[in-house]
Amino acid sequence: MLKNNDFSDIILGRRTIRVYDEDVKIPREEMLEMIQKATRAPSSVNLQPWRFVVVDSEVGKAKLRPLMRWNTSQNDTSSAMVLLFGDLQCYEYGEEIYDRAVAEGKMSKEARDEQLGEIIPNYKSFPKEKMKKAVRLDSSLAAMQFMLVARSHGYDTAPIGGFEYGELAETFGLEKERYVPVLILFIGKAAETVEETVRLDAEQITTFI
């Protein structure tokens, strides 16, 4: 597929789409490519707490549909629903991430040992609510990056928070005490035309000191 490398068009042309072309399917290899690019988003001490569940089958969508509240049309028509979770135990991947950084010459072993010696005990000590805020913030950055990457691949998207949070993880086999729902992204080809929405002027929302 021809990629769109026009940054201004990607940013300014993005729209929130709620009705999709049901005939468009996204190859799983391409979905993984887009997710990989989305993971270039920043995260606190590079612990990458985002976890993706891609619902692209009829069986998966049927399982998801009862949890979608008023967003069932998006579930029914989109190419896929991307469920984004934050992993409250993301620090368990710390050694793997930092070991790879050492192996690839991006960090010294001494720096790895020093940083992990501080990071992992610190994260383990976080109260649950503080940890939830941390992983949701980082995962939201990955979500925005995914939407822009998707547009560069020629797809349309929309993020939603209108779903049954308390049931989402367990419905798809995840531990609800560990994996916190962040949001759901629709992705596919638009089957509707959406006008640009109004934004407040930068001067109105910015203060220089």
C-alpha cells in the first residue's frame, strides 16, 4: 500500500470516523507494522506499558458488541477494533528492555544496572491508583501515535471511551487486576464524509510567562 508521508495532511486531515466500509480488511501483518510504529511513542523510563488486543474477526466482534454501549455501529463496520490496555506490572519487562538496549549498544551495562536498581523498586512501590495514572498516560500517547500511523497507511480511525470498562479485560482473557482499559480505537476506511471540527485558537488557550 502507498504510504502517505505528508505530515501536514496526516495531522490536519485526520477525522473521527464512526461509519466504515465493511468490505475493507486490514492484513494482520500490516496491523502489526502499524502497532510497531505506534510503540515509538515515549513512555516513562521506557517501560512501554501499552498492550494491544486487536479484534478483527466476526467471533471477536460478537464478543465485544455487548460491551460497546452506543458504539455498536463502529464495532460492526470497522475493519478492526483495537483495545488498548495499560499493564500495571509493566516493570516486569524492565530487564528485557534494558538488556536489549545493552546488547544493541544503546546503553552501558553499568547504566543498565544503576537505572534498573532504582526504577523497578520504585515502580513496585507505587500505590495502584498512581500506577493506573502512569500507564494510562503513556498508553494514551501510543494511541494517538497509532491513529496518525494508521492515517499514513491510508486508514481512518476514532478513539472512544464509551464501553464497559469493568468487563473488557476478562472478556478477552486478561487479568482485570493487572490490565487497565485505556480506550478503544476503531480503524478502517471511512464510509462517511466528516467536516473538520472547530478548535479554539492557540492564543486563547496559551499563556506565555
